[in-house]
Amino acid sequence: MPSKGVKCYAYIAAPNVEIEFSVPKQSVTQRDQKRFTIDHLEVDAKNLGPFKLTGRFSFKVRRNGQDLTEQWIDINCLTGALGDGTMNNMDQTPSIFVEDLVITYGFYDAGPGQAGLPRQHQCYVTVTRNNQDWMRELAPPGSPQADKPFHRLVLPCPHDVGMNSMQTSLAIIQRAGTGTIKEIMGQSLPGALAVLNKVADTAVGHIAPDIVRALAITQKDTLDTMLKIGARYFEFRPAKCHRLMQRVSPLEDTLYFQHGAIPGMLYKEFLTGVVGFLKERRDEIVVVQNRWDGVPGDCPRGTDEEMRAVLDEVLRDSDLQVGNLDDMQRMSIQDLRNERKRLIITRDVNQVSNYDDAASATLNGDTIVAKLTEMSRDPPKGHPIVLLQCQATSTNIRDVIVASVMDSDVSTSPLLATKGICDAKILPLLSGETGKNLVREEGLVVLMNDFIDGGTVDVAISLCRDRLG
């Protein structure tokens, strides 16, 4: 009988909570605390009734027996195609804040498994406390923990924070010609040219948004939501739009986040959001590192004067002071609070990372696990920042790009395909002895991930507790 599988990934770090995954005539419920679990369900024709091919997959989150949310999608067991539901695309899966909890989740619409991509649909759900005040709770003002050096913290970080929306890139792509699109895609997503060269010039403008959506969108929540989930560290690449794109752009010629040459969030919008959050949360501290990895020369980098002008405008009505790398390295949590240096901005810091082009180009996360395990045997020393990257960059695999985009809709992102798979292997590793070895030396530690979630944040906070004693 035809059937379509769904892999279900769960993580719970809040009392009296359970997550129930279900399909017709089959369900599984997870209640264990601080465990990354994996279950497998099948939408099977034998359980659907005569002449029916569509069954419903759903998950429910309950607390003390009361439903907090239910999300669902109808799945054709013969073709795997999605029907009606609340998880048809990434835009439909924002994090949910309910009571004092946050529920983060995502759903990957799997194809037939080409290029090694999953054949089963993928659904991940995490339920944790709302961690918008986690620094205050971890190191309350006046506590011994607050007197510890700030660089003893482990900060959760959204990978490519500025790529959480298609708004900016769509505004420009709609005006750009075929030649411009191909050049920009070639500089930003080299493997995308293999797709663009397979379609007629008249179709390039139509398929370009699918390529950006599948290969460059790394977050699906708003900046404010990411901060409330618990993110406290951000890498930003402030630069102006590629000069070819700017010729046709309807947008202001100013600083944006740049993914290669693909523009995302405005720098001013980003800083405004961070400062607004810090005004409301008086004991939280955020670190921003400006760097320009992979930004082509045709995207003019923000000068010190330009970036300072944006910052001064954002801070005009705020009492926040801006800290620097030296403040981050030598001051305690309490000292930074007392001096109101709760926004620390650095640039091009000499950091060390587990990222490796070959190891991170994976669909199952095993090479990242191996890299982190090797790194933990001789933890890096003498670096102001240790960056531990959890996300896979399967977009560096040419066949994956072709398979994802040619069979694309807004949920076929290969980045989303690997989210649950990698998190279920890498985050338990970092919460155990391997992670404790990696954070043993001095220096700020950053936990970076695509589609920032409660599980990543909870692991970072647990490592903070160890480091602060």
C-alpha cells in the first residue's frame, strides 16, 4: 500500500508539557525533559479508508492536559504532496508564545529523495520557557554570577539573521534583468547557475525568487521574536546593494545585510530592533559582530562613518552606551549593566570556528559531529570568540541545489531539510562532555544555528550555568 513518512523531532524543556504527533491510526507522545527525540510516522493508505489517499499529520502541544496549539497538514500518501493545512510553507510556521512558553517548529516538504535529500517529510518542535529575560534570571543583578566576566557566557546566535524575509530581495529581483540575476546568483550561490542555465531566459526572473527562498533564507522569525526566543549574538554584514542591482533597485542606496550579493534586512532596521528590545529588557546584553565574509567587492562595505551615523540615529533617544571588544573581554556582566554598555559592537574579530566547507556540506550532520568531536580533544585557546556552528550548508552540494529548486515550492529549502536531522545529533553532543570541553577555555562562546529555536537556546543557557559555576 502507498505511504508517505514523516520524521518527528522533539525537544522539551518546560515542566508538565507533552508533544503528540499523529497520523491516521498512529500517534506518539513525547514528555521527556531535555532530550532530543526522533520518531517516525507513516500516512499509510491502509489506514485511510476505501478510495482515500489523503491523511492528516498533526502535532499538539499540551500543558497539564490543556492544548496550547495544534498544527496540521494533509498529505497525499501516493505522491507525498501537501494539501490543506497550517504548515504549507515557512511563512506559516512562526514561533508561538503562549503563557510563559515559546514553541518553535518547522515543516519540510520532502520530495522523492533526490540527491540524498530526505524522502520523509520532516517536522521539528521545541517547547521551552520564554527566554526573553534569560540573562537576568541566570545572573541576577547583585548576584555572584553577575560579577563573573561577561566572556564566560555562551550566547545563542541566529545564522545569517538578516535573511529572514524575501521582502528586500524580491523588490530588486522584480526589476532586474536576466543578465543581472545570473551574475548576482553566480556570486552569491554559485551552484544556482546550474539551475538558471537549464531554463529559458524568459523564465529566469520567475525562478529566481524560488532559488533565493530555497537557498538563502536561513531564519523564519522576526528579529524581535528571535530576541525573545533568547538570541543574544548576531553576525551582520552591512553593505550596499550590488552596483548592478542598485541601478534598477527601487530601494534606498544604503546598508543592508548581504548574503553574498543578495540583500536582506536593513542595517538600520536591525539596530533599531535590537535597541528597542534592550530598552525593554534592562538586564539583557547583546553582542553584534560586523564582518563581511563572502560579500563581493561590487557591494560597497559600510564605512566606519556610515555605520556610526546609522547607530547614532538609532541611539538618539536612548541611554544605552555602546561597548567594544575590550569591554567584552575585560568587564563583568554587572559592570556592563552599570555602565549601560548592553550593546556591544565589534568588527572582524579574530575568532575560531568549527566551520569547514567540506564538513559542513552535509545532509546528515555526521561530518559536523566529527569536526566538533575532534575540536573538543584540543579546545581552541587564545581567541576572543569561539563560534560553534550547528547548521549544515547543504547548499554547497550542487545536486542538492538542482533538486531543491527544480522541484521547488516554499518549503523545499534544503536548509530546512537538515534542521531536525542535525539538531538531533549536534545539540546533544554540545550539551554533553564534548560541549563542556569546548567551552572550558577562556573566551566568549557562540552557538549558531539556522532557524533559531528553543532547543539551541536551552543548550546555550545550560552551558552558561556550567561556566558561571
